[in-house]
Amino acid sequence: MDNDSEPMREPFVWQLRVYWEDTDAGGVVYHARYLNFFERARTEWLRSLGVDQAALAQEQGLLFMIRRIEVDFHRPARLDDELSVSVHSLEAGGSRLHLRQEILNRRDGTPLAEAAVTAATLDARSLKPARIPDWIRAEIEHAE
């Protein structure tokens, strides 16, 4: 996930606290929970851009689905840790969004996990690729 050639823009950041339900018996965040944290941050990022995913599905028949996600785990998060989950938009193609996400410990800024994410826009009925609406692409580009 080495992306040193990409210019770093100011990311969207969403914050959360680790609860018991997120951890294993040792109080360490279970690896699959990081996917939930990344998903919630992407949802809040889209919401901050004015994209209501339920309305998008109902009114325009479009869905965002994850096509690919690659996660590097650096250090574990633990019970009661406060985390920052960021979303960096790298590219909005015809039907795909390429994003980079990172989870940091808010206390000391320690990187805990990072993900390279490809999301695809799909027609809700056929589940075939569909173009990202121009107004969404414009909001993403404006936010960058």
C-alpha cells in the first residue's frame, strides 16, 4: 500500500471508541471489526458530501459496493481506545472509486491499520456497473 507518489489531500476523519463488542477475549479489536470501522467512515464521508445512500438506491437505483479491499494491520487497537478513521479519495473513475483509509490511535497518532479500497457503483436491480452520477463526482472532486 505504498502510495508515496500520490499528493496527500486533507482527509475526511471520523472518530470512534472501541467497545467490548469490538474485541476478542483479550480486549484486542477482532480483525474483522476494522472492516466495520472503515465502512462506517466511508458512509459518513459520503454523507458529508451530501450522498444519502438509501435515497440513492431508492430514487436513482444505484448502490456503492466494495469490489476490493486490501488491509495492512500495523498495531492492535484495544478496549476503550479512541480511534480516528480517515478516508482519502484518490480517484473517481467512470464507475469506481479508489480510496485509501487509515485508522490511527487518537491518543498518540499511532497507525493501527490502513486499507486500499475500490468501490464500484452498481445498478441496484441488475448489480451491473453503472456510472457514478456527475453530481457525486463533482462533490468528491470539490472535497479534494
